[in-house]
Amino acid sequence: MFRRDRYVKVDGHADRRLHEHEDGSIGYYYAMRYTSERSTDPGLLVLTSLAEGPKHGYAITHDVEQLAGVRLGPGTLYGALARLEGNGLIEALPAEERRRPYRLTGAGSAALSEQLRALERVARSGLDRLRVAGAVQ
């Protein structure tokens, strides 16, 4: 299947991916759809933490650990921050002393909302199917 991908700018950020298929159809997908393959995805966890408001790296790490029981190492955290910022989903704020806070952009809020709704549908469907199979009550 032929597919040409390129990022298009929305609100000044390259936060959406354009897919052009051989049949001429075009689809847009938030870049977030391609950054989270599991519920403990660092990008998803960072976005969820920042949904509460701006935070610096240590505060994000602490919040993620409390929220999901996942400890993000420095390389994982700052790699996720760089990818999210590069995709226009978060932005760095001016440094406060030695700490640089980050906040969600409008595109980041939209991508997070879409991703969480998709995960909710999958979780609900999976639990329903387990109930039908008698594996869970």
C-alpha cells in the first residue's frame, strides 16, 4: 500500500501527520497516536501528568510514579519530553532556578484526550469480553 507521510502545521506546530494513500484518500492522525503503544508509554504518562498543570522534570517523575507506579529514569523522561516538544504537544517554559517546567499545548491536550478515550474504549471492551468469557466478574 502506497502511503506518503508528512507533518502539517496546525497552530504553528507540526503536530499532525498527513497520510496520502494510493486511492487518493487523505487521513490526518495526531502524532500521539504513534507514540503510545502501551498504557505505560512514557509520552502518555508525561502528557497525563502535565494535564494537571506545568511541571518540571522531577515533579513529572514523582507524579507519574504516584499515578501509574512507573519510575521514569532521566533518559526515558527527557527523551519523552524532547519527542513531545518536537511534536508540538508540550512546550518548555522559562527556567525557574535550575528547573525547566513544561506545559501542554492545545495540540497536546487534544492528542491526550483522544488517546485516553481510545484506551478507555479498549479497556471497556476487554473487560466486557472477559465477563462474557467468564474470566472476570
